Amino acid sequence: MRPQPLWNIYDTWSTSSVGEFMTWPEALQEAIDTFADVFDPMERYEMLFEWAAEVNELPTEEWNDSNIIHGCQSQAHVMCHLEEGLFYMRGGADAQIVQGLMAITCLAVNGRPPQEVADMEPTFVDEMGIKASLTPSRSNGFLNMFKRVQDEARSLTEGA
């Protein structure tokens, strides 16, 4: 499955429930299903590399100390904002696998109310089988990135 452009990822929402109150956007649910069908960790990495090209990229000119992800073994940066009251993130990294993880995270969080993002658990990486394929340092970096996105969502909620 070729990644969908990120600009239309929130057109429709999946009806399958994740957790007690969470539903994933349809594009994320399709990605979850596709990744879950792959049992080879190397093939999952290759899929993440394909997704890396689809991230709502944060150009390196916009990378700075205020948007760096601490605890990630790569240089990774995120910027988050609200559009019409909904949360959006852009990310950039010097490693394709991190870019791919950011693209998948965009599928999960973009177009949602910021409070939902702040309260969200990143269970989609478990459902996709990605977390089991990551090295401990990559897994820790992903969780640091996701926590940063949640912190940004909280900050934007408080500032709204």
C-alpha cells in the first residue's frame, strides 16, 4: 500500500474503536491493518521508509532548540499548531525511520481536537507491530516524540 498524502488523512474516521473512547482516522486504520499483516521486521522498516516521504515535513531551516525532540538518537524536530481549533503537527528528522514514525503519528493526531491528542495513548504502534520491530533506543525516541506532541497539544489547549 502506498502512503496517502497527509493533506487528506482526516477526511473520514474509522468506525473501529481503539481503546474505550478512541477511533482512528480511516487512513491510520488502513496503515495499521497493512502493517499488522507484515510479520518480517525488516519489511516493516522498509514500509516506514516509504512513509518517510509522506511526512508533513518541517524543513531544516525551521529546526531549532525550541522544537528539538530530546532523547531521540536522531536529530528530530516537531512544530505543532491549531487550525480552526484542530491540532496539526509537522516534523523533520535526519533519519528516514524517524520520519516514517512521524508520518504515522501525523495520521493519528492531525485534525483532532488538541485535548484528544493530549489524552491519546500511542497504541497504534503496538497495533501495527512497529514497536516490537524498533530497537529500545528508537522506541524510547518515539515515545519522547509522542510525549512532546502531547505536551504541545496541552499547551495549545491551555492557550486557546
